[in-house]
Amino acid sequence: MSYSDVVATIALMVSVVAVPASGVISYRYAIKGEKRKEWNALCEPLIESIEELHHYWSQEREIHVNHISMDRIEKIRRRMNNSERKKFDSLWSNLEQSIQNIKLSPAPLMWSADGSHKEPWISPYPPAEIVSAKLLKILQLR
């Protein structure tokens, strides 16, 4: 067996193994990329809504809650594993409860005695800020 026969045999073995392996690897990365794009497309509007709420709470302003589609929430939940889903469900129910509490008793505007400027204001809803921050961590873009 000559040198060229050995090289040709090695090249044949490498190609027989490498071509299917590269196909499998590229397929896996393509599927992973599609799942990532799908996750980001579903989560982006929800993240924007929660960031807006978080911003209002941290800036001590009156909130304006945008309607969040429950269909979108269900689609996001389906793409989570069980532990993520349990944590998300708990935080989401806490966020909804905080929003309802805020709607029922909004924070009063605190003006100075002469009405010239706004007084420092202590947020009555710190749990809402904490919950929204935790939800943003779970829903981060991938």
C-alpha cells in the first residue's frame, strides 16, 4: 500500500464521519437559534410592559397598565421548563395582585403645604418593584 492510498483511505474515513456529524451539529444550532428567536419575539412585548411598570414604580409616578394578552403568557409558559414555570407563575400572580392593589389604592400626590413643589414620596409598593425585577430576570432575552 503506497502513501497516496493511505492518505486516500484516511480522507474517505474522515469524510464518511465528518459530513453526517457536521449536518447534525448545524441542525442542532439551527433549531437552537430558532427557539431563541421565538422566545425573544414572544417575550419582548411582555418585557417592555414590565419594564415600564418597574420604571413607574421606581420613579414614583402614577402607573398606566397596558393590557397584557393571556395568550402570550401561555405561549411563554409552554416554552419554560417546570421549575421556571412554577417560579414564573408565582411571580406573575404576585405582580397581578400588586397591580390590582395599586388600582384600588393609588399613591397620593404629596405636595408641599403651599402647593409649590412635590414632597418626597415613599413608595407604598416596594414588593411590586421587587417582583417586576425578578420577572425581568426570568424573561430576559436569550
